[in-house]
Amino acid sequence: MAHMKPSAATTDTEARLDATFFALSSAVRRRILDLLKRDGGCNVNHVCAAFDGEIGRFAVMKHLAVLERGGLLVTQRDGRDKRLWLDPTPLQLIHERWTTEFSAYWSAQLTRLKYRAEGAEIHTLPKTRKERRHG
């Protein structure tokens, strides 16, 4: 079987996904994201103050740059200040990529459990031709 070369769009998507996972790989960066979730729109000084005595301003700035490359950080200049917000979009995309197919299954399982707990009669639909297994 011939090996297919990935398209530029696939390569770009994979590169963005790699950057997001790399950004999430650090406990410090995840704590910064928690801070931005709680205090969205705060400035860099606020983030630095949260890590005072633990890491310096230069290290915080490097972590913020990694988060921005990973698509997890939105910044806006406000005069001399730089305002920061968590962008959860890449997290939602990751969630959808790996969990969507399981959602219907677990939803059906929970519905079945609810009906059993309530003593309701459960009727299952016959399998379609596609779902039947031969052999």
C-alpha cells in the first residue's frame, strides 16, 4: 500500500495540536491557565505575582509565550498593560476529537439506567443490516 503524503491543512492542524499539548505538558502553565480562567483579563503583573518566590518574571513570560503558541491564550494591549484571557477553543477541539464518538454510547447507557431505576420497560430496536455480524 502506497504511503500518502499528508496535506498542508493536516500538517498545520497537527502542528497546532502538538503546540497545544506541549503547552499543557507543564504544571506551571496549567496553573497559569487556571489563574486566567478565574481572573480573565488580568495583566502580566498579576500572573507574575501569583508565582512570586517560585519563578521569576522572565520565566512567566516564557510560559505565556508557549501558551500563546499553543492557542490557549488571548492577549490584548491596554496601553502599557497586556491583558490576558484563557482561550478554551483548543481544549474543546481536543475533547470533541476523542470523546464525541463515546457520547452517544454513554448517553444511551445512562438513559437505560434511568429507566431501569424507574422500573420502566426497556425496548431495544432491532439491529440494522449494517450492525449485524456475519459468521
